[in-house]
Amino acid sequence: MSKLSWYAGLLASVVVCGSVPNGRESIRVPPGGDLQAALDSAQPGDVIVLSPGAEYVGNFVLPRKEGNAWITVRSEPSRHGVPPDSRIGPQQTRFLAAIRSPNGQPALRTAARAHHWRLELLEFRPSPSVDATLVEFGTSAQATLEVVPRDLVVDRCYFHGDPSRGQKRGLAINSAATTIVNSYFADFKHRSQESQAIAGWNGPGPFVIENNYLEGSGVTFLLGGADPSIPGLIPSDVTFRRNLVSRPEAWREERWSVKNLFELKNARRVLVEENIFENNWLSAQVGYAILMTVANSNGRAFWVTVEDVTFRHNVVRHAGGGVNILGRDQHGDPSGVARGIRISGNLFYDIDKERWGGAGNFVQILHGPEDLIVERNTVIHSGAVISADGPKQTPGLRFIFRDNLMRHNQ
């Protein structure tokens, strides 16, 4: 094909609409247009505009570009749409362009070293394979920090699985400098595998996850779990704020595999504040809503740890247990020690073994975490205040428990 013919084909599917504010170009991709061609041709500062109501089918790749100005991929703005700093919801899908995979591969993924991409006002629809991830930032195989994608933003996007069939994962964040805000994740559920709305295990961070609705059956939000391919990697500098982490109670009758709502298996310097965590019951695990459990999954990642975590000003409700903390890998594999965890100023209620299964305990502490502080929490629960096991059956070194208001129970 001649160069002239190639340009003619590109112009048939991608229309350059002229300048937008700040000197950027606006690249419109009409229904049926070539979205990958637009991604490939866009330059830093450009805005790629998709048509609301249109569906773009493919396995699209965000390529690496030179320069540090943002490239934005978004639906055509509407004055009736979702304003900035507002959380999107399913009722607003008519304002969104949709992206869908035709197979078991992600609908959208990053190339190695890709950076400065923004996704705004987009819908990511279910994959034909329930075992697939809808969007992947970075990969499990990347082995050096130099190739990790970075500077990625997801703002006011709607990710969802199939209501009947489910979907394993919404977004994989094996990346650096990644922000997910004002978005909605629904129907990430599986009957035989662990599912997540958002999960990361091979990206360094920092991560900001703020003002989202997150719905998943396995572990709704997870850091760690699979051993990183990058030696010494610990996902770090995480802010998890003002999210609603939930699942429908009707899922109890539908037999999805339910574990917990929030879990750290390998993480450092994490702030979790002003969130609501709700609806967790005895199923594939024993019912604890919040887990901070060091795990060296295949025996190779001996450096994994959970440390410097602040969990404050949250509401945890409607669950079979409150918080489960594991100081060292429970399978005997070498690991770091969970340390520097502060659980402060939270409200836990309806932590009830009769209604939700499990033990109804406030805090379970296993295998000797260090420097754990539990203070100024209000708790309404039906089980034990503290359940501890491990070396000498103690909660660990330098454990502080003070100024909490709760029932004695047993």
C-alpha cells in the first residue's frame, strides 16, 4: 500500500476536528472508526473523542509517546453528562462511548513504557470470557521498573461484568503513578475463581483510588497476592479514600465465591480513610471484611510485607468479622513482617456471626505483627474483641489497644 493510500484510509475513520483549548488537537473517531489508528497517531496534548452510544470493539493498546503532556481518550462531552469530581453511575451510560473486547484479551492495555494517558467518561463492557480482565495497566511479566507504564488516570468510567455470567476482573494496576477516581465497577464476580474490581501485584505505585463504587465477589480491592516479577517490588504510597466498597446481598443466594472487601498482601505506606465497606459473609473465607495478610505466594518473593498502614475514619458494616491481620506468611514461606499498622477512629457495626456467618470478632491477629495500634474505634459486634494466635499466642510486639468502645461479649 502506498503512503498516500494509507493516509486516505486513516482520514476515512479518524477525523481531526481542529484545535481545542490549550492548543491541543481534537481527534474524533466516529462510530465504526479506527480507534487504534487514533491512539497511534495522537500526540501529547491531543484529545481523542468517541461518540456517545457507539461501541468500539477490539484489543486496543495505549502506545508509548515522547513528551509529558497528557493524551485524553473520552466520550463527546454533554452538558447533561457527569460533571467533574462526581461519581458516575450506570444510569449515565447514554452519555458514554463503550469499549469491548471481542475475545478473552483485554479491551484496553498499555504498551511497555506508556505514560500520560487519561481515560474519561468511557464504558468498558463485559468480555466474552468470564476469566478475562477488562483493562490492564502493565503486565505480570514485566521484570524491570524501567518498562512499567506510568502516569495513568481513569476518571468517571463505568466498568462492568455481565449480571448473569460475571467477570473476573475490572482493572489491573501493575503500573506506576496511577489514579482511579469517580468511577463505577459492578458485577465483578466468579463462582470458581477469585475476582476483583481492582487488583495490582507487579506495579510500584503510587496509587490513588478515590470516590469510586467498587463491587466484587472475591477480593473487591487487592494489592499483592501473586508474586511480583520485579525483584524487591512492594506496591507503595497508596491512598484509598471516599470509596463505597460493597456487593449486593442477593449474591448470597447466587453462590458467587465471596472472600473479603479489601486486602493488602504486599503493600507499604497505605492510607485508607473515609470509606464505607459493607456486605461480607462466610463463603470462600470466614467472613472478615478487611484483611492485612502478608503472603509470599510461590515462595520466591521473600521481601513481601504489609507496613506503614493507616486505616482511619471508615465505616465497616454488615460482615461476619472486622479485621484480620497476619504478621508473617502463614504457609511457612519466608516473608517480611507486617508492622506499623494503625486502626483508628472507625465505626464497625453489624459485625454479626448469626446474620453473616463467621466468628463475629472485631480483630483477629495471627503470627505476630509488630507495632500494631488499635484505638478510638466504636464497635458493635457479636464475637470476641480480640482473637490472637501465633508465637506464645500473643498479638505481637508493641501492641497497643486503647480508648475503644465496644461490647465485652465473650
